[in-house]
Amino acid sequence: MWYAIIADDVADSLPLRKIHRPAHLARLTALNDAGRLLIAGPHPAIDAIDPGEAGFSGSLVVADFDSLESAITWAEQDPYKLNGVYANVLVKPYLKVLP
């Protein structure tokens, strides 16, 4: 089943994001390579494709997991969560309807 992982960043998270981005992307790449990633990306802190120093306010990942518990475990082990980029993470089931 698909699960939405919705994360909110701490204030001024950009320096931490830059440090931990390679490890964060490696986990997402592994999900993608396994055919389990629907979408993933950050929420810019301002209304711009490139927010520059304004940074990001959080992230959204929608991926396939065996259960809600396994999705929560995966989210809790993300380098952004483990290293203080994320202030909080919400994981909930997601039903893809369109397209």
C-alpha cells in the first residue's frame, strides 16, 4: 500500500539539509530502484522553484510499504529525521486515484 510521509522542518534547516542530503537521497533512490517510490520532494519555504537561502519547510514522500508500521519505521530512520532536519513526521495511508 502507498503511504504519505509528510515532514516539517525545523527553523533554518538548510545547512543541515545540505549536510545530510546525500544519505537522504540514497534511501529514496533505493526505494525508487525497487519500484516503490511514487513521488518525493521538498516543500520550498517560499513560492519559488529555487528558494535559495530561504530553504525548505518540509518534505513529502509517497512510497509503497508492507504496513503502516514499516512506513513509520522507515521514516523514523531517515537521515533528516535522525539528524534534526525534521521537527516532526506524519505517516498516513495514501490511496492513489489519479492519474
